[in-house]
Amino acid sequence: MDASAIAALLKKFDVALDQWKLQVLTGKRIIADIIATLYPSDDRQTEQLTDSLESRLQDLKCAHVLMEKCVKDLKGVNVKLKARLELSLISDPKTHMHINNIFVNYEDILAWTNAVARDLEEQLKMNAVILSNICHLKTRNLALFHQGVWTLQPALKPQSEHYMSMLRHINQQEVSSR
């Protein structure tokens, strides 16, 4: 099995995760602006969509589209990793290897990337609900709850966060081994 090719795929995975996190922060700021405009007190202000508010909604939609791209990229990397595993098992039944000077089980890496991609796909669905509801809520507390769901990402299980840390650790070893 070619460890350098797998390391390159893991770098792509890591970049997609960084892009996802960037869009989470972008969305948090945009939702805060929307809340300040529509929900300055406990009840929703019944004002028309202003150009500024429409612009912020478009920005939030753009962040969501970029999150969709991240999920697509993560799933694509996962498919490539799975294909490499299946090809390597034809010639060599061993699934352990050194990637960036770390001895890992390739099947574990595949399970980790799959779990992370699956959880972020679920979070993406939650974010779509937030996007469609954020301007139509009755109270500020509901709007703040929606912002919390976007920011805290409850669909991302703690185990997947652990997997993300391990994958990042594997990627960072390449930088420190130079």
C-alpha cells in the first residue's frame, strides 16, 4: 500500500475539515447579525426584508453551499480511501502501515473518515433547517437556539471529534518529521 498517497488523501480530508470550521464561524457571525436585526428584544420584529438582511441571508446560503462542498469532498476522499484499501487487499492482506512515521491500521482510518463525513452530513441537514427558519421564528430565544445548533454542531458525535483529532495528528507528523 502506498502510504504517501494515503497521506495526500488525508491532507485533502484535513483541508475540507478546516473549510467546514471556517463556514461554521462565518455562519455564526451572520446569524448573530440576523438576530440583532430581527430579534432585538424577546419578540420578533415584524419588519420587511431589507437589502441588508437579504444580503446577510445570501451570505448564510453561500456558507451552507460551501459546507455542502466540504461534505462532498469528505465523502469523495472516503471513497478513494476505500478503493485503495480494496485494491491493496487483492495483493497484500496486511492493513497496517506507517503514515508519516505513525503505525496505523488502514481500516481504522477508513472507519474514522467515514464516521466524520457521515456526522457532518447530518449536521449539514440541521443547518439547512436553520437556514430556512432563521427569519421566521417567534422569539429571540428560539433564534439563539438555532445559532447554537449551527455553532455547536450537535450532529457531530464526540467519537467523531476524537477521530478528527487523530487524523489531524497523523497529518501533523509529516510536518514535524521534515
